[in-house]
Amino acid sequence: MAEPIRFRAVAPGRVNLIGDHTDYMGGLALPMAINLVTTITGVRTGSTIELHSEQVEQALHVVLPVSEPQLTTPAWGRYVAGVAAELASTRGIVGKVTSTIPLGSGLSSSAALEVATALALGDSASSVEIALRCQRAEQLASGVPCGIMDQLAITSGRSGHAMLIDFADLHVTPVAIPDSAQFWVIHSGQERQLVSSAYSERRTQAEAAAAILGPLPQADLSSINVLTDAVLRARARHVNTECARVQQFAVALENCELVLCGELMAQSHASLRDDYEVSTEALNSLVNSLAATPGVYGARLTGAGFGGCVVALADPELQLDGWRVVPSDGARLELLAD
């Protein structure tokens, strides 16, 4: 029998600075791993996964191998079971889950749990491969056709940098964040529930537009504007213009052109609100309030929308009612001495 292996698997959350609902369309985004993390500490042993969480009451007990992760209870355990199914794991873990990532905030608590689980179960593949496996695991466990931005930002994070991701080929380019650019995450007060949101519908609509126009990030805006279906036209326009904003934002951020960055964030939020229709009254109100605050360069919803958080770019002297987030390294596994 193999000796138990003690470990600590740490996976950060992520905030997306700009570029939402572009990943599953092969576009661009600029997320960063943040200093809020999910940690699994335990022992790799046996043929079951047994985890308890400090954030939720019900513990998780999963017998390996897993064939139907979507049936796992409690619900939070489906992400763990999905990863175990994707990895075809037969050796289990016993331990605890702790997290400083607020649940339902849109800061990728589920993706962080997936990546931490993959590392805990012994996945030692590349950052891209682990992200792909965790993406498939989430799709299997939740039934939501999520993109790969969250998982890839978490596995590829680099301290002091945002990550410019081209989802056409999953190429990641670090973008340095100047010291004068401070990012804050503020919760709207409306918990985000991706499974119950219209996320799948939005993706289907964007794919329908792409079937007519070809890849939306490279489409000609004049061609988009003559689509007869108003909904498809709006969805395509968002994806196309958002990718252009991501490119502009990455250059402006490296050049410390923070006023321009703020303007691009405002444009991004308006597009997500009007063309993609994923914002809410709570998110809009918070963005408007932040935009009117002296010292705030710009603000926008972050993540899939339908609730959750807003990200704001502010002067370093300003204190906001939220979490000041800093760019952090990606996920890691630590083997612990007996």
C-alpha cells in the first residue's frame, strides 16, 4: 500500500480587469490571479475523497472512481467530484477546505476549488492542461458550458502582472501592472448564481452570430451592424468591440495611462449592460456610484455578470469599501513533511 502523502494545495481567485464573455468565443481577456485563495490541506490516501469546509456545514464524501459527478451532494462537492472524474482518480484525499474567496462573488471560487482539487489529487501537467481539465470538470459537474478564462488565469497567474490571454490558442502574455494602478473589488450585494443565470443562452446566441459572420473577434464591425437579428447583432458587437478594448487596455496599463484604462472599463460595462445584457440594477448602481467618486478612474462588472462584483481602478491613496486585490502567483502544491 502506498504511503500517505501530506500536502497543501493553494489556488487563487481571479478578477477579470476587462474582456468578459470573450473566452468561449476565441477572443481576448485580461484577468489576474488575486490574493484571495482556496486551500485544501490533507493527506493523499485511500479510495475516497473526504473533505470538510470551514465555509459550509455539510462535509463531502465521494467514493472513487466517480462516474456521475453532477449527482454529488452537497452541491459544492460536484466541482471536486468533476475533477476526480476528469482525472479518473482512484487514490483519494482526506482533509479540509478553507477559502478567503467570498462565495457567489464572481471571483472564481468554484474554479479555484477545481484547480486546488486537481493539484491535491496529484495532477502535475502544464498550467494549460490543468486548466483544460478543470474546465471540462466544471462543465460536466454543473452543466454550464463555461469558458476557460477562470481556470487558466488561476493556473497561470504571475505576481505583479495581469495575464493577456488569447483564447484562440490559449497563449498567455504577462502584462506588468504599475504601482500607481490599484484595483479594488466591491460586492454588489447580489449573489451570483451562474447555473441559474442566462449564461448558456448568451453563449448560444453568440455562437449563432459566429455561424453567420465567422469568428466574432475578427469580424468586420460593418458586417455585424447589418445583421438582421437585433439580439445576435448586439451579442456579436459586444464580443468584437470587447476584444478591441482588451488590446487597448493592456497597452494603456503598461504605459500607466490610467485615465484611458478607466474610459475603456466604462465602455466595457456599457457593452455588457446594453449589448450582452448580463448586468443588473445592483451592478449598474454600484458602477455609477464608483464612477462619480473622486480618485476612481473607472469601474465595470467583472466576470459573467448576473450579480457578483465590480472591479474598480483607483488612485493608490483612495480607500474603497471592498477588497483591495493585488496580482498574485498562480496555483501551487506544497508537499508537507510528516
